[in-house]
Amino acid sequence: MKMDLVMPDSRIAESFLMDADAVVYHGNCNDLLRQIPDKTVQLVVTSPPYNIGKSYEKRLDLADYVKQQAAVIEECVRTLADTGSICWQVGNYVDDGAIIPLDSLLYPVFRDCGLVMRNRIVWHFEHGLHCSRRFSGRYETISWYTRPAKEFVFNLDPVRVPQKYPGKKHFKGPKAGQLSGNPLGKNPGDVWDIPNVKSNHVEKTEHPCQFPVELVERLVLSMTHPGDWVVDPFSGVGTSIIAAIRHGRRGAGAEVVARYAELAKERVSAAMTGALRVRPMGTQKYDPQVAGNSLTISPWQPVQNDMQYKLLETEARYGK
């Protein structure tokens, strides 16, 4: 059988090179980080293993997990530019039905490294494991840290979102009658509603815990400048590198699983040519009712309960 050979993109290095466009390192992230000079990286963004026993990780005692993460974080801080940022995206560790928020466990590590938390961003999504003895988890967090200095990079304009009331005006004071909203849009806030990568998502690969490009794009655009380095110690299939490349930055990441590292190279190469399919930033979330999806029509008899009806309403109805 004849097989097509995919030639590696010459702009993708396999170890850290300052003049590379992208780096996909197959191996332990600490080995990659040691190759990066001090204060070189503008943004470290990652979603590390959650210590839940996925195929690519070994489940550890929580104290050992924190110690392992601390070793990586300390190296990340060494590579971080004075104006740089670290964004650590994690969820909850579940132990015998009890949840333990990993960001709270790791906060002392960042604090002891001399960093300051600027935001705790809640990433909300609608699909995931369905629980029967507690409410299903539908959020994770991104902890944003910088050095204590006030000169860290933060560009709000590239990540503004549309105003909810663009025609709203000041009703009193010296600006009465003038538009009150910023014409470029509003601050997206610290709760981000972005679909996670599941089943039929356009970005889905065989990686079980892939995060969306759009999530990283907001961080890249707001915390870096063109040409800056973005590094992901746990890069999976290269999402962070892709987000960097799509906006004129340089990206580097490490991945221990050979198959995922190979997928990362393929996806990064496609991103460089504009051939990679991604969900564009700001895309309206799919609404099955607006789309007329037949699966939204209940096959069972509606519950005759006024309170339940109110919970199911999609639009507010005001009585007298």
C-alpha cells in the first residue's frame, strides 16, 4: 500500500531555538524549559494534567502532584519576561466524590515564586460528564499571574466583545445624551462562555482533554505583542502554539506522548499555511432551538408544574 509522507515543516523546531517560528518538543517539559534562556517568554499558558488518571498521566498523591507542578512552575517563572504572564488552566480533582479545586492548591506555589494573581477567570462550557450525586461540573478556571511590577502587558482592545446595549447613552451629567459604551466593545469580564472541544467540534482530535483555540487566543492577544514567545509546558496537540502562530507570535510546547506530539506538528504546520480548521473567535454559540433542531421537541408529556415551566422559559415574561 502506498502511503503519503507528510514532510515536517522546516519552521517547526524539535528543540528550543530563538529564531524558530514554532517548537514542538517530544519529551518532558522540564527538559524543554531548561533550554529556554531566562526572561525570554512573554506568556506561559497551559492546561496541565489534573491528576485524575488519564492515559497520559500517572495518578499521584495530591502532595506529590503539587510538588511535581511546583517544579514546572518554578522553571516557567525563571523563563518569564519582566512584563510577562502565566496562565494556568485547571479544573477540580475528585476524590471519592469530594471535589478539590486545583487552582487553590497551586496558589501558594505561585505566591512563593513571587507572583501576583491578576484574575481568576471562570471558563464555562455546557458539555461534559453527567453526575448523579452532585451537580455536573461545567466550569474550569484560568489563574492569571504576573510579577509584582505594574508594567505587565495587557491589551484590552483586541479582545473586547460587542456591547449588550450599544445605543445606551449617559442620562445625566456633562456627558448626558452621549453614547456611554466604548465603540470598540466591552471588557469580556472574568467569566468566559466558550464551547469546549467535544465530539463534533471542528477542532476535535483524538486527544481526550483538548481545549479550544479561542480560549488561548484571548490570552495571547491581550497579554503579548507580535513576535513574542508563548510557551505551553503541557502542549497536548499544540493548541497554544496554534493560537500564537495565528496571531503573529512564536509558540513552543512540550508533549510526552509521541502520537500527540506528531498531531501537534501537523496542526501547527496547517495553522502556518492557514489550512487548519478552527472555531473563529466570537462565533455565536449554537442554539438548537433557533436552528430548529428536532431533538429539542420533547417526546414526553410536559410536566404540569408552573414553577418548572418558569425554569424552562427562554424569554422573560412580566406580569402585572
